[in-house]
Amino acid sequence: MEKNTNPSKATKDFIIIHLIFIGLCFAVLLIQFPIAIGIKLFLLVVCYNLLILLGGLFWKYNEWVKLWIFVFLISIFQIWPDWFLSAQLNILVFPEDGFFKIGTVSGYMAGLWAIPLFLLCYIGLKVKENYSPVKTFVVVGLLSFGIFVVAEQTMWMLQSWYPQNVTLFLDHLAIYIIIPEVILGLSTFYYFEKIKTQHYLMLIIAAFGIMLLYLGSASFFYFLFEKIIFI
């Protein structure tokens, strides 16, 4: 596959795909269809992942495709932390939404994490083309914070997930999870930068390691905030 190296075209195509996806979100979520919210979210997750993958293949953006594979693998592995937080610690709830569950976790979550992770990593890669690594990491960290805070504050309205039995900010944002989600965004970007030219097997190994890092940090900060600071 020939590599497409036109950065301005890649950015334009990235924007076009995300505008299409935003339009699909409005159509699926705001227009009243007689289908369960879980199925709607599953359809949107599938659409996003297909748009990114097929767009990367069609326009021959090798790095784009490899980044998608990486974040999709992480998204699949993220089932385990979500399952642990919901089934073992009982601090995360995935209500009945009309879609099948993997343990206690809604099935579409296996692909949902790929959306924010692809978005922030792609932007991080573009920022790094013109700025220092330190500034790039600051941007990726702030993006991670913003994206995940907005997600935590809004997804409950879609009956996707919500926290319980933890300290909340503004009624819906679990304080303990903010730092682990920023760590997730930063580690995803950092390790992709390190292994993007290596064999695909390294993507699997790194994706699994990032999941373990997120699981460990979520457990640590839950214990820190809920058992020490906010007792």
C-alpha cells in the first residue's frame, strides 16, 4: 500500500469524517427511532470505526490505519477495567439499554473507547509536527481531560453508564476517575509514538499494558480519594 504523505489533505479528510459522524449522531440520537438506546450507540460506534478504517485505507494513510488498530485494541481490552469497576467495586453502572452485555458492561463499549483515543492521538500527532514534545504532551493531556470530563458529564443522559457510591463533582463526574483517564490518553499517545513503526504484535502488547495501567490507576485513585481523602 502506497503511503499518503500530504498532511493538509489528511487533516481535511479527518475533519470531513468527523463532520459526517457528528451528522450521524444527530440523526440517530435526536430523531425518534423505535429502537433501544443501546442499539443506537452500537450503530454509532460501528459507524465511527468503519469511517476511520475505510477512510484510512481508501486514502492510503498508513499511520492513520495503524493508529486506529491500536486504539481499537485498547478499546477491546478496556472491557476488563469497566467490568472490574462495575462488578467488583460496584462504583460504575451500565443500565439495561437493549443491547447485550459482556459481563456487566454494555457490548458496544468494546469499540466506544476508540473514538476519544483516536481523536486525541491524531490531534497530538499533528501538534507534534510543529511543537516540542513537552508542549505536545500538555495539549494531549488537556484534550484527554476535556474529552473525558465531557463524556462523564453527558453519557448518563443517554443511559449509557453512570457512577455510584463515589464522590461526585457537579452530580455526575466521579472525581477518582479523572486522573486515570488523563493517564490513559497520555499513555496511548506516548506508546503509539514509540511503537508505530514496529510490528503489529507490539500494538497488542502495548494495548494490553495500557489497559493494565488504566486498571491500576483507577483502582489506586479510587482508594486514594474514596478511602483516604473523602472518608
